[in-house]
Amino acid sequence: MVFFVRITVNQSHLRPICKSTKFNPKIQRTIYSINFQRLRLHVLGFIRTVVKEYNKALTSFIKSHKNIKGSAAEIIIHKLLQEEILLSDSQFSSVNMVREYKLRDLIRDYKLLSEDEVAFVNHDARLDFLLYSKIDKTPILAIEVDGVSFHDNELQKERDNKKNHILEIIGLPLLRLSTDGHSEKAKIIESLSNAMGHS
């Protein structure tokens, strides 16, 4: 999440350093320094308020979508896919999605995978989202939502790498979305368009 903050410095943040008449003797000019400690407290108070409001809105959003399982980021992507991309954009009217799709249901030839990858697939590995054709049920695009803290550990990185390799072997495009809240819709539309050959 990125905030752009415009800070207006008022008199309470300033203290006079000296008075100067150097430029125009008729006009007295006061040079001020900013009281950064006082300004810092105002900025921190603003940030706390924004975070508190964001958390309230997120909690409310999650509660209103109890029927959708997953992390907050997965719920947001689910809603984005369902309401703003697949239902609203006519170029994707032939596309549907499924959540938590079992990876093993996509594998036709296990001989292409290593023993480690076969074990991974058979250990209930899933895709966060699978977008597929409504007409012939052909898989079009896999989407994984990578939470920053969850995907920061070595075990999860190893699992992600296996999944990436397996999807590469079977020829299914993969879009990994970080949960930084930046351009997810545009990234999904671009990846889906490319996967469908619309680019």
C-alpha cells in the first residue's frame, strides 16, 4: 500500500531563528526552522488513523465475503476476478475460474516429472486460481497469490519453484501476484489476454 501525503506546515511547527532585513530593509523577514518532533507526531497520528481505517475496511470486507475461503489477499483477488474482470469484460466472457484446483488433475503424463515433483503433486498441491474455457474446459491461466510473510520462508520458496516448474512442463501459463496492492487488475488482464492469444 502506498500513501502520498501532502504535509502543510503551520505556525505551530515553526520557530523563529532570526529576523532578516537583508533583502529589503522595509520588509522584515523571519527565518523559521521546522520543529520536526512536533511535525513527526502529527504525521504518525495521521498514519495510525489511515492504518486503523484500512484495517476496519478490510475486516468488514472479509466478514461480508465469508463464503469465500482463503487469505484476505486471495479473497480480494477472487472478488476482483469475479466482478471486475470475468463478468465485466466481454473479451473474457468465455472464461470461468475455480479456486483451490488440485494440481494432480492437470497432469496427464507423470513421466515428465521428477520423483520429488510427483510426490509434491500427490501431496494435495493446489493452485490458488485456475482460469479455464467455459466451452471446452481447457485450462488457460494459473494464478498464485503470494503473501509476503508466507512466501518468505525457504520451504515455501521450494514449493513455489516446484509448482512453477510443473506448470512450465505442462505448458500452463502462471501469474504470481504479490500482495502489495499494486496493479493486480492490469496484471491479470495482460496475462489472461496473452494466454488467450489476444495480445
